Amino acid sequence: MGTPAKKIAFHTLGCKLNFSETSSLSRDSLKYGYENVNSKEYADIYVFNTCSVTENANKETKKLIRRSKRINPKAFIALIGCYAQLKPEELINIDDVNMVLGTAEKFELLNHLDKAKISNDIKVVLNNDINEISSFNPSYSGDDRTRAFLKVQDGCDYSCTFCTIPRARGKSRSASINQTVNLAKKISKSKTKEIVLTGVNIGDFGVYNNESFLELIKEIDSQVDIDRVRISSIEPNLLSNEIIEFCFNSEKFMPHFHIPLQSGSNKILKSMRRRYKVEEFKSRINTIKNLDSHACIGVDVIVGYPSETEEDFMETYEFLKNQDVSYLHVFTYSERENTKAIDLKPAVPFKERSNRSKLLRELSDQKKAQFYKKSIGASRPLLVENNKNGILFGYTDNYIKVKISSESSIENTIQMVKILDFRGEYMLGEIIASG
Ligand code: SF4
């Protein structure tokens, strides 16, 4: 009998980009002879793809390290991702951590693990100057049968004052259209029905290759045999009318946009160094809604940014209240080292940050309920996913969560459903035809 395969567990913190990178590494680990296990189980090696967007994400990493060591006191712990790039010394100095790999080196994780001989008394830190990273590593998630996240772009050339991402992920870069389309074609040959295009600043795709995001989506549309494509999130200044119109004319691109606003006050947007004004954002929403009043629009917003007064916050609140948007992702500002915003005064008291966050979350619930209720009586294509309890849920093209029942096995198929009733977190629907 040969030696049993070493068990490796991957865990992702943070965004879909991290998720797609972890998925690629975990697929590759099989080729290196590892057995993949869940990070809550016993493993010889635990790999955590870290995030540094909030203080909470940092704490979460430390919690995961402790949990792994409780399961296997001899486990080898490797940390990759944004936190690993930003704070390599802090992380390697944690007793139980054996390996810290920065943004470029993380893609070499499996080679480094091979070389390290997986002994838990070693300490390895490999971390390049972030300004020197120019390579792009395409990745995609492939664990989920219905949906894959395809990373098409990495890094960011912007300098929003609250954000650590450019320091953690480096300059904007992407593969060529040709390479990206080929990867999308590869995904389309699996059982996946929907590709979600992800990146740090996706609208910046191709800037250094003389290519553009619009050209990319046109090529994906014409060359890739897939039912659905979504754009994960795109900066308002880069979401051109051409992109919007193209998505509505395409059968593959879904009528769903996620656009970061961050603040509804021009004063705060300027202080944040965002590259648009509230008026421009509003005009994007109008363009989308004039083309399809049922299109879904999600919005990111930050509350409690330093110097944000009660009036500034209310300006954001009123602005969003008056826009036809479908849901909000509300982020409470947290101080991040080495950002410009950390020096801005006055800081908003924590209690006030949490009050503002609560108000916007309530507004988000109202917006979502309005958007959902507007769909009652409509017929829309639904990509059916399987809930663990055997109840069928899925998302419509315009991102409404719908529950249906069926005697047949229809997971991972597209069905035409009639939307019947509002049930809070989801809508109730019935199948009227196979899509
Ligand atoms: S656009 Fe701004 S918020 Fe987004 S990653 Fe770049 S710097 Fe950060």
C-alpha cells in the first residue's frame, strides 16, 4: 500500500476574486497528489486566502488559525491573499503560522509547499514589492455546478482614500481578450450555466493591452456557448452607455448591474477621490431603467467615512431613497493602516457608524421588497439551484430569488417560471415551461 495522500484544506475570506483564486489552487492541488478536505476537518495543511478589507477579516484569519490547530496541532498553516501581502511580518510572527505568500507568490503555493517538505517547524515568507507585480494569473471557481466566477482582471490604478486593495493587489492588469475568451469556453464545456465576470476594477480590463471591457464582453457574447453571463461589479465612471446597451441587446448578459456608489454626497465622493459625481451615477441608473424597468441594480455604499456629517449621511440616504435601485450592500467604514482616510478628521463615533449602517440596511430591505413585489405576475427564466434541504431555489435573469417545487430533477436547468407571491427573502413561483 502506498503512502496516503496528504490532506489539504482551503478556505477563502473576502471577495469572489479570492474565491476564484482559491478554487483554481485547490483544483491544481489534486494534480500534486493532495486530497482536498473541508477546512473544518482534519488536514495536514490548511491554506487561508486572506482578506484585509475590514478589521473583522483580519480577526477572522486569526480565529481560523486557532481552529485548525485545535483540530490538528501538527498542521502546517499557509496564508496567502491581501492580508498576507500587507502584513507578512505580523502574520509570520504568529506562532502557528508556517508560510506567508504575497500576491505574486501565492500562485506558486503548491511548488513552495513541495519545497518546504511540510514540516511544521519551518517559517517561510515570500513577499514581493507590490509595485513590481505585472503578471496576471487567470483563475475561475469550478466547484459550484450552476455558476462559475471567472477572474478577468486584477489590481487597481485608482487611489480611493479608504481602500487598501491597490497596495494588496497591485496595478491594474488582465489577460488578453483571446486568453480570457478561451478560459470562458473551457468553463462553458462543464456543467456550469452561468459565468460571473469578476475583477478588482473590471471596467479597466485591457487598459494596458489596447483592449477594452466592451470588446471583451462582445467577444464572450459571440464566441462562448453559455446560457448566462453576469458582470459582478463595475465602477460608475467605467459603466458606459455602450456597455449598458450591449448587455440589454445580448441574450447572454443578464439585466443585472452592481455599481459602487459609496456616498450620495459629492463632498464626500471628492474626499474619497472617487472618479464621478452623484449626477453621473444617477444618469447610469436612469439609462438602465429606461431600457428595462425590471433590471436589477445593486449598490455599494460606505457609512461613517471620516468627516461624514449627519447632513452628508442624510444626503446619501435621501439620494438612495429616491433612486430606483434594488438592493444595497452597506459597508461600515473601518480605519485601515496606510490609507489616506485614516488621517482625516473628525472620525465618526462607532455608535453613529452603526446607527447609519442600520438605517441604510433597513432602506435596502425596503428597496428589495419593492423590487421583488413589482415582479408578481411576471414570467422570467430561472436558473434552478438545489438547496440542501431538497427545496428548489434559483435566481431569475434579473436576480430575483425564487422558490419553486417540482417532482422532476431539474437542478441546474433553466425553467420559465411565473412569479406568484412575495415571501420576504424570496418569491414563490411556479414552472410554466422549460427555458
Ligand atoms: S476603485 Fe477604489 S475602492 Fe475599488 S479597488 Fe480601486 S481603489 Fe479600491
